Amino acid sequence: MAKAVDAFMKRVTARNPNEPEFHQAVKEVVESIWPVIEQNPKYQAANIPERIIEPERVILFRVPWVDDEGNVQVNKGYRIEMNSAIGPYKGGLRFHPSVNLGILKFLAFEQVFKNSLTTLPMGGGKGGSDFDPKGKSDGEVMRFCQSFMLELFRHVGPNTDVPAGDIGVGGREIGYLFGIYKRLRNEFTGVLTGKGINWGGSLIRPEATGYGAVYFAQEMLGTRKESFKGKTVAISGSGNVAQFATEKATELGAKVVTLSDSNGTVHDKDGIDKAKLAWVMELKNVRRGRIREYVEQYPTAEYMEGARPWSVKCDVAIPSATQNEISKEEAATLVKNGCVCVSEGANMPSEPGAIDVYLDKKILYGPGKAANAGGVATSGLEMSQNSMRISWPREEVDSRLQQIMKSIHEVCVRYGKEGDFIDYVKGANVGGFIKVADAMVDQGVV
């Protein structure tokens, strides 16, 4: 099997050069699903392995816009429509200088399996731009979003491709994108998710990814008759996912002691309680400041310049910043310091070596495609509400989100249980793959 996987990966890297994140994501999945492929001649006959890694469509376009000084700027825009076997393409838009084709292909590939696990009828896609909204005025962000959608609108729609937000794309950006789409199409449809509550958005959607990562961790801890009560939690990032993971973990009785951004980490040994979190939300969501300002407001906390949170002693880690933010060495430090559970709020935040550490030490490890699926699951619930022209109350959406995370956990256990140990990586990959692969077989060579 190892030889077959190696040969497959050589073909992948040859056809997709200079895309290391994509190679990493494909290898992690293929290593889990290869035994399933070998045991199912129908997958081999339909050549599912080669087809499932190839995007159905890649859209690349320029995005010209005018800054506040009247200068014309140009960025690249992308949309990867990866797989529509079980539903319309669904996945976020990321606005960040690091965005490139390889990163978006990895995210779109992961999205296929994540969306499959949610039990909702959604295919996988991802998109974005190397535009950086940080430091830009509202007018500049609006002009960029309008230019971006002037091309993207040709390729998306409520039954074709339904983008959402991701890094750099929050409520402000979704509003500008939706406004120009509505004008271009002359219709009000649920083409984007993450919309404002008063114009088609769903309650719980902003909270969903962070809440979902905590709900998934709660299910994992439950397999060992443990809970969040009394646990110390380290969280990276300080954006949407990190904020609401902090909120929900605190509600469940945990003490969250870290938040971070690209410049460094704050460690508050007293815990980031409700009042402190409200201050962080105002800092990040309104003033768009840096996390180092936290120690000016709360001087008993420590700011670790240029550091990530993983040297801080904790029971549960929820990486919620970006890909490859936990190295093998940092994972070893986490385990050495007593961490028993890692639930990924970000996409692929653990390097392959870090995952090896988790599995070798048999700690509870929820990979992103399972643990952070709450965001896209609630996007799917927003799509359902838009289609029916109704709005569910907060309690109903939260209840459905909890049930979806529980269902994802059950799938991971079904396909990943090995004796007393649950390999959540294998469980998520195999569970997500089988549903998509069966649909691709049913629909023929398309």
C-alpha cells in the first residue's frame, strides 16, 4: 500500500508543482482512504482517486480597484470549484496576502470531505484574493469587493456555488459582495452565507465554527468520561473562530488562558472571562487592533512577542488561526505539558509531524475537516432558511449545530475506532470520502 500511495503522490506533485499545502492535504487523506479504495473495485474502475483530487473548475481573474488616493491597484481573484457530486459548491472566500492557487486548492479539497461529513447536501469549493483588508478604509474594501464580484457573479448562484467568509472576509465584506451581486443579478437570493441577520443571515452563524470546535472537543472528551469543566484551554488566533471558541469553552466551565495574532500571544493565567472577551471583541472587530494591546488593559497578563501559544501549559488546545501553526516540536511540548485533547478550529493547523505526535501519544485529536465543520454546517442551515424564506430562532439553530457535530463525531468513531483508540483522522477521511465517492460512481464519468 505504501508503494501505491507513494506512486500516486508522485503523480500528484508532478501535475501540481509548487503547491506544498495541496500535496500535504492530499497525502493525509489518501493514506487514510487507500485501503477502502483497494477493497472497492467500483472506486478503482471509476478512477475515483485521480478524479477526486482534480478540481472541476478553476477560475482565476484580475481585480482592479481604486484606493483612496486615486491610485489604481490590481489583485488576483480565485474560485476553486472542487467537487459538486453531493451538492452545489460551498466554501469560503479568503482575503489575505498569503492566498495563492496551492493554498486555495488545499482548502477546497479539505472542504469536500468536511461538507460531506455535515450530512448536508453541499459540494466543496474555496476562493479569495491576495488582497489584504487590514489597514484599508471601508471605501477601499467596498470598491475591492465590488470589483471582485463583477467577475465572480458569473460563476456563483444559490444552486451552483455559494461562497461564505473566511480569513479577512467578515460581515462587512459579505455585505459589500452581496450588495453588488444583487444589483448585477437583479434578484435577492441566498448566494452568500454569513449575511447580516436583518437581510437573510442565520442566527449562530458567526459563532458556529468556534462553537462547533468546542462541541466536537466535548464529544471527544466524553469518550473518556471527561468534560470541559475545570480544564485549562489554549486557543490561538483572536478572530471570529477564536472568540467564540473562547466564549463556549468558558460557558462549559473551562478557563481559556491564551489568544494570539500574527505578531504574538497573550497569556492570561487568570483566564479570559466574559468581560475580557467582550473587550477583545471590541478590539478586533471594531477597532481592528493588535492583541498586544490586551496587556495594556489587563497588566497581569503576559505578552509573548513573536510566539505561538503552544508552550503554555493546558489540558485542551484549540488552534484557530491558520494552516501549519503547530510544529512537531510544539506538539511534543503540548503533550509533555499535559494536553489531552486538540480540536482544530482552523484548517490544517497541525503539521504532519505534529499529527504523528498526537497519534503516537494517543491523545484526543479532532482534525479540522471534522472539528471545524460547524461553520459550514451552519452556512448550510442558512441556505435552507433562505430557500424556505424563513428564519429559525437561535435555540433551534444551536440545537441543529450540536446535533450535526455529534453526528460528525459518530461517523469518525464508526470509521476510526481501533480497539480502545479512536483515530479521528482516519474516521473523518474515510467517512467523508465514501459518501462523495459513491455519488461520483452513481453519476458516471463527469
